[in-house]
Amino acid sequence: MGNEEFISKEFTLAIESFLATKDQKLSSSLSFPVIIIRTLVEIYGELEIINPYLNKNVSNQNGFDENIMKYGFSEEKLNDFKKCFDSFCRTSKERPNIFLVKIEQYLIEMFFLKKKKIGLLEGELENFKKYICLSTNTYLTDYTNYYLEDKTCLDYYLARQNYVSEHTFDLTPVKKATLFIDAYLLLGYTVDEVSKMTSEELEEANHKVYAFFKIDENEENKRDLLIDAVNYYKKYGNRLTSGNGYVDLLLLISVVVTIALTLFIVAIRIS
């Protein structure tokens, strides 16, 4: 293939070594860069990795980058994966080695993105584990013991990625329409109960609150009306509301006038 590099000098040497040793059994006797190439082949298939190398196609259509990202692996992570690959090759004698851990985590993520995208064949997960430095993997025990300070860190990462691949999470923030807290208290709810309500339970409680204080939920200023109604209830012990702001104002004026006339009559009699 001449001196032309594919991705980098380190990557080119790894693929050449992979091709020269592809018939050897998987074990720690293989260099770790070769094991990385074997892992990529296990995930994507040999043609998806080797054809781009033969054609020196990194970023064009059907190139290495496109093949690696086809299940959803991001371009940003792919670029970092390549950097970690080269960095490991230059620091392979360092222990513990953070680059080995990051590479393995990226490979695990690639695998489970594939699982989420197209599913897996029976036994495919167990076979994939042979290529990762897990604490229970006898194939790569030497690498696990030499490079990993925490022997179980990749076990936990793989288990977490597997769990995520089997569950759909909705991370959209839930907005709870909480009313004037005293309104809930007057209806017998506690602060703790309100704080633990789901959005559906809170909506139902809100309907009960507005109904109790006879406030029309279609009113634009219903929250202000509710505050006035709650404060009135706390002061006088009953509800003074019709659900209509204008009518409520007339009712309030009539009550004030009645009280004023009563006081006036009492004052006349006393005098």
C-alpha cells in the first residue's frame, strides 16, 4: 500500500497488523490497537472497516467516518476516538491509561447504538464482551490487570449502556401549573402532597380548587381571582365569588354597603 497513511500512522499500522494476524485467536498476545480494529470489525463488519482503508476513503461517501456513524455515533465523539487511539499508541507504557478506558467506552457505545438501531443476533452481546477489558473477560486479562486501576469500571459502563439501549427516556422538563398554595391547604391538601403530585394529579387538584371557589377557569385573570377568593375565605370563613369578576365586584360592593348602613343605623340609635 506504499507509505500513504489512513487516518494516521498509528491507525494504518494497526490495520496492517490486523490483516497480518486476523487468523490468530483473540488474546492479550495481540497488541491493543489490533484488538481495537478487531472490535470495530465485530461491530460493523470487516468490509465496513477494511474497504475504506483499501480505498483510502476516510470522510467521503461509504468512507470510514460514515460507516462508524451510521448507527448514530456522533462526529465529535468519532474525532475524539481517533485522537484517543493515537494517544494510546504513544502512551502504551503508562499505567493506568485513561486513553484505553475512553477507547473502550466509545466502542461500547458504538455497539449499543447498533443494538438500538437494528437489534442484535443471538449471542452477539456475549461475543462482543470478549473484545472488551471486562473484569470477567479471560481473553484480555493481561490488559485489564495492567492498564485498569478500577477493574470493574468498564463492567459498570457496559451494563449502563445496555440498560439505556433497552429503555426510552423522555427528558423533556415537566411544567407543573401550581396555584396559590393556601388554596390547596384550604381544601385539605398538605404542602408535601402537592409537591409530590404528578402533572396529571396537580391538574385534577386545580380543577377542584377552582370549582370550590366558584371561579370560571376560562377567566383570563383566574389566578388573581383565586388569590382574592382565598384571602377572603381565610378572613371571613366563606366564599365570595360567582366565577365572574364583574359580578364579584358588585357582590363585594353590596356587602360593604350593607355593613356601612348597618353601622350607620347602630350609630343613630346610640346617639
